[in-house]
Amino acid sequence: MKTFRNPTNVHPPVAGYTHQIELAGAERLLFISGQIGMKEDGSLTEDPIEQIEIAMDNLHRNLSAANMEIADLVKLNIYLVGEIDTERRRAVISSSLKGHKPCMTLVYVAGLASPALRVELDAWASRAG
């Protein structure tokens, strides 16, 4: 069972996330490695917003392969290289999350595994066994 909490003695979330999610009981736990904006055919766009869209799609595909869905996501880490339009970034992520608000961390980094990469996501998900 997942319990979503935003403690009243902590500031409200500043974007579409939840401060904490507690897992209790018999849950399957899935760890998803860093997903990048690379399409299934191996192509990579230069547009960082498109990279976010593709990385989020890759996240959905990983969840589906484990018989999970976006509502099972409990933690999402987002790594960005350079500033990416905040409003557009938030809109893409929010749309992909379909109203779900997992725990989330966003970090700006100097670089990723390739200079062409501007975005990487990793995630945790859980679902009752």
C-alpha cells in the first residue's frame, strides 16, 4: 500500500510532486535505470524538450514491461544539462505523469554520458504483489 503525504509542517510542493510516499505491506519494487531521450531506433534529437518527451515515453515503456503504470511511480529523479524552458519542461512532465505526483528531484548537472544528452530520468515504482 502507498500512502502519499505532504506534511503540514513542511512547505507545500513547489511543482507536481509529493514530499513523501510510504510503502507498506507486500509491494513489488521496481528500479528503473536512467532513461534518455533516445528513440527505439537509436536516434537522438537535439531539442531538449523532445528529449524529455522521449525519456518519459521510455519510462512508460519500462513500467509497462513490468506490468506497472504511471500511478505506480513513487520516485522520479530528473537530471538536466543546462537550462531548459521551465514552463515547457513542467508541462511535458506533468502531462506524462497524468495527474500523478510521485516524489521528485530535479538536478542540474555538468554533463551526462554523451555530450548530445540533455536529459536523463531514473525512477522507482511499486505495486502490490
